[in-house]
Amino acid sequence: MILYDYFRSSAAYRVRIALNLKGVAHERREVHLVEGAQRSETHLARNPQGFVPALDIGGGHILTQSLAIIEWLDATYPQPRLIPADPIARADAMAQALLIAADIHPLNNLRVLKALETRFGADSDARGDWYRHWVSEGFTALEALAAARRADGPFLGGTAPGIADVLLVPQMYNARRFDVPLDPFPTLVAADAAACALAPFAEASPERAKPA
């Protein structure tokens, strides 16, 4: 199994965490987004969107989109379960995960930040303000959801990390990179700290994944 990855991609970071949690052996191959390797013919043949992650599972099958990959992992390697089986718990967990994946992340990924600069003349201060605005808005809603729905336990998933925690940790990492104030989000900060104390999360961090 081969993961086409970039050490600082939050979407790829999610998949690294999921693979580690499930103990799935895999090989990582770096696709350098800043250098534009994602737009090479070779990578576009793997993923026509030109994104990472892409997971080659053999047999000519390459999976794309982090949530789709995590869902496949959950179905193929059931333990530990990341997406609840109970329909209500599943809907609650996916609502939190999608708040990050569909509402926060797409507004702040590399191609959007580059477009703000090259097409709309935004300087670094303006790009930073943009980033912080959308993360803070999304985290305000996520904090309310998490505080209301979290079961007993330190994680958004309750007593064990789940899909929402897998998505939260990379987004929190990026929030800190862009100096997003986190004091208003104590539930998220606590869940992030609990998850990052676990080896599967720590070993997936950009610091560990960065090529030598």
C-alpha cells in the first residue's frame, strides 16, 4: 500500500493518523505541493484533481479524498472503529468532521491562499487575516457542537478518538501555524491535547513526516 502524501497537507495528515491508528503497513511517497509536483502528469494520472492524499491499495485501485479513504479503511480494517455504527452517533461524528473538511479547510488550503495573492492582490497580512477569520468562525461552531455532544472521555469521539478527532488534530496544527487564538475553544484544545499524546497521532505529525 502506497500513500502519496505531503508532510504539511492537512488532508494527508488525516490519512496518516488513520493508517497509524489501524496499524496498516504502508509506504509514503512525497508529492511536494509547494514545488507543484501535484500538477505533474504522473500525479494527475493518480488523482485528476491534483491533490493529496492518494492511496494506492493495489490491483489498479487508487483512492482519493481523505474522508473516502478513511471510510474505506474503517470498512476494511474495522478496529479501532473511527466512524460510529449507531446512526445518530455516526451523524453527530460526521457533522463535526465535515465542519472541518467541508467548511473550514477548503477556504484555507494552499491553492486558495495562492489565488488570494496572485489573482486578488492579497498580501501576507491579508492572507493571514483571511485564514484566521474562517478557522475562528468554524471553530466557534465546532466548539459548541463538541461541548454539547461529546460523550464521557477526553476525545471528541468520547473515550477513544474517532473521525472528528482525526480531522481536528491537523486543523489545530494549522491554526497554530497561522496564530489563530485558541482560548475561546477549550473543548477543542483539550481533545487535541489528548489525541496528540497518543503515538498514532504523534507519529503522523508534520515534524515526523517531513522528509530528511
